[in-house]
Amino acid sequence: MAVSQLGSAVGGVALPIVAVTDVHASTFQISLLAAFTAVTTALLAFPMGNFVEFRRKRPVMIAADVARFVSLASVPLAGLLHALTFAQLCVVAVINATSGIAFGGAAQAHLKALVSPERLVDANGRLESTNWLRMSVGPSLGGALVGLLTALGTLLIDAVSFLASALAVRLIRRPEPAPPVRDGERSRRSELAGGLHFVWGHQALRNMLISWVCFAGATAMSGPVTTIFYLRELHFTAFQYGLLMGLPSLGGVAGARLARRMVARFGRCASCGGPACSEGRGTS
């Protein structure tokens, strides 16, 4: 999973650089590219969770990585043939966002099958540490690779990393338990909204969702502006741009590493399984 997450972070830097330097996209087009990713995430987050829930997780993870490999590899190939367009970058952004949601949801759910309940807090903390670390290291590494290999060459390396991730998932030896059986009495429409209803019905989860939407929304709105400002106005190198995109995420790494201490101090919430909150009573 770490390889897949790192690949996503590297691609998140290389793709906008390709749009700016190779396709010569306008500020509006850069914003549109970011909007495609944001809208895809917003529309598919809960439906994709329902899709993943009733399927085996490893095939979903492998398919998501293969889809990202194909989409990203198509960019340097099109560049080599002088056929790269902004429309193709938009399609790649949508495929990557969709695959990222599927992979992340399946990986999070599959963690419960690989780790015993008493080790779940530590495992989740390490998983989040990996996630935030890739958001710090990935952009910086992506910027450095762009400086060495060009943006198109970096996307090719990034594409290969998803193949490596798919192979790593395929090599997991522990048998995967069967997925839950779909309730025949529930309609597909109610199932699609089930995840949102569950989250909204728990105060801690609801607050985390609102916090994440605000954070992700602000990041998505500022992303295109900062990309244009750093690369075109300030003429930053790709490495400098990647470094600026990655450093703020170090705060998330520190927060994830403190998860175990928070649970030890406040107890575990009976409702959501995290640190004790006002809705659930700690079970420490």
C-alpha cells in the first residue's frame, strides 16, 4: 500500500507540471483539471465504499493499481508521439481519482482481516503515518524526479510503481475472508446512502467528515492557483515546487504517530473505535 500511496503523491505533482510545461494549459484549464479530481472524489466516495464492501478487497486493490498504471503510462506515450492533449490529462485525472478511492477503501477494510483487534489502533496509526508521509515525501520526490527525468519520464516511473504495488498485493499469502453478503431486502439506493447516514449519525465521524471536507476543499481551491504562481510567476524549479507541496503534510505524520498515546490517555470510543469522544464512552 505504501508504494501505491507514494505513486499517487508523485503523480499528483508530475501531472500538473505536465499540464503547465508540456500542454501549456491556461490557468482556467489547470483549475478544471483539479476540479475533475475533486468532483470525482465527492461523487464517488460513498458509492464506491458500498461497491467495495460486498467484494473481495484484494482484486479491487489490484484492479485499481492496474488502471492507474495504464492511465499514467498513456501520458508519456502520447507525449512521445506528440499527441498529448489537455482532454487526455482530464481523463487520466478522473481515472486516478476513481482508482484511488477504490484502492483506499479496499485497503482500509482489508486491514481488519490482516490485523487482530488489539493491534488495530497501532495498525491504523501506522497506516495513517504512511499516508501522511507519502504526502510529504511524495511531492518532494516527484519534484526531484521531474528535475532529473522530465515530467513525462516521472509519470512513466510513477506508472511502474503501481504495477509494483499490484504485485505486492498479489503476493499477500494470508487468505482473504469472504465479503459480507448483500441484504436482499435493502434497495441499492438506500445502500448508496447508507455510508453517509452512518457517518452522519455519529458525532465523532460527522465532525471528522466536516473537517476533512473543509480541509480538502480549501486545498483543492488553492492548488491550481499555487501551481501557476510557483511555476509561472516565481519560476520555481520542479523540486522547489514539490518541496513546498510536501512539507505541510509533516503535521499529519506527527498526528498519526500520536494516535496510540491519544487512545491510551482518553480511551477508545465505543461508537467509532477511535479516541474517546463525547458520543462514545472510552473503553480504556
